[in-house]
Amino acid sequence: LFFNDTATTEIYTEQIVGSVRCVQETGINAEYMGTIRSKVCNLIGNICRHSGFFYDVLLKYDLISDAIKCCQDPDKHTRKFACFAVGNAGFHSDKLYEHLRPCIPYLTELLKDPEEKTRANAAGALGNLVRNSSSLAKDLIKHGALHQLLEVVVSDKGPSQSPRRIALFSIGNLCVYPECKKVFEELNIRSIIDPAVLQKYKDQLVIKYAQRILQKLNVTEA
């Protein structure tokens, strides 16, 4: 699915948004609505996957706030794809960061979600919210995201290493900023991500991303 001009984008987006909101107003059963919400969140995540071309469209139709609300949805699939949507909305630039600010406490809480893929998506989304600027770094600190990301590294039960890998990568993104490095040092991050400690997971990406963090922690500010 790719739209190569703004006019076509507008037409298809109006149809999608109109259809979804029409269905919402019909009051059909909650299970079916959960399926629709999850598919719309998946769509938002996918159209933002490869570029920021659709960011203005998301703003125009207030789809960012809809996706953020879905981070609290009772449907597990909706929560998973809502994390995917807001994460990709912050991946390519910081254009939407201010609009994404309200999702930070929800993403932090979703690091404890029962669904492994939701935890991984939430960890990735938090990393994306500092990928392009530090404008949201203080909010991540305020809402305990740094501590909870470390908790994923220490305690995530899997079954795969995906949440742990992505949490480590996002921590590496955060370690670019002095205020985040300070908090991590206070949380004894070095003992947590010591490659000798992480060897027990027998995962090369876990070790690689831990070493990436250590390199950033050891950078002396000019």
C-alpha cells in the first residue's frame, strides 16, 4: 500500500477515517470493535513505517490521539498495534513528538503487559521518542520509563529475547543525553548490562546492544 501523491493520500485517508468512525457510531459489539481498532492501529503503523510522508495526515485527522487512546484498550491486539503505531509516528523525525507526549506513561506501563510483542513494541516506541531529539527525555524520566526499561532487561520472561533486545537498544538511544545518562548511572546500569552478566541469555544481540550502551556511557561530554 503506497500513495504517491498528496491528493490520493487525502482521498484514501478520508475514506478510512470515515468508515472507522461510522462503525464506531453504530454501537456494534465490543469484540468486533476491538478487531477494527487493532487493524486501524496496524494500518497507522504501516503507513509510517518507511517515511514520515503521512505525519501531516495523522495530525489532520487526529489519528495520533486515537492511537494513544488505544494504548489503554482492553483488547490485547489493539494495545500491541497501538504501540507499533505511536512508535512509527516518532521514528522518522521529531515532528509529532509534542503530540506523542501523552503516550509516555501508557508505554511505560505497557512494558509490563502480559503480551511479549506488546512489551517489545512499547520498548521500541519509547526509544523512538528520543531518537530524533531530547524534547521528550525529561518526560521519560518523570514517568519512570528509564527504570522500567532496565526492569525489562533484568526480569522479562520472554519466551524470546525480543523485549530485552529492544529495551537495550532504546536505552542506548536514551544514553545520548546527559540527563538520561545521569539517571541510568544512579540506577546502577553498569552492573545490570555487564556483558558477563548478560551472557546467561546466550543472545548475541543482547550482548551487542549492551556494549553499545557502555560505549555511550563512556563518552565524555565536551
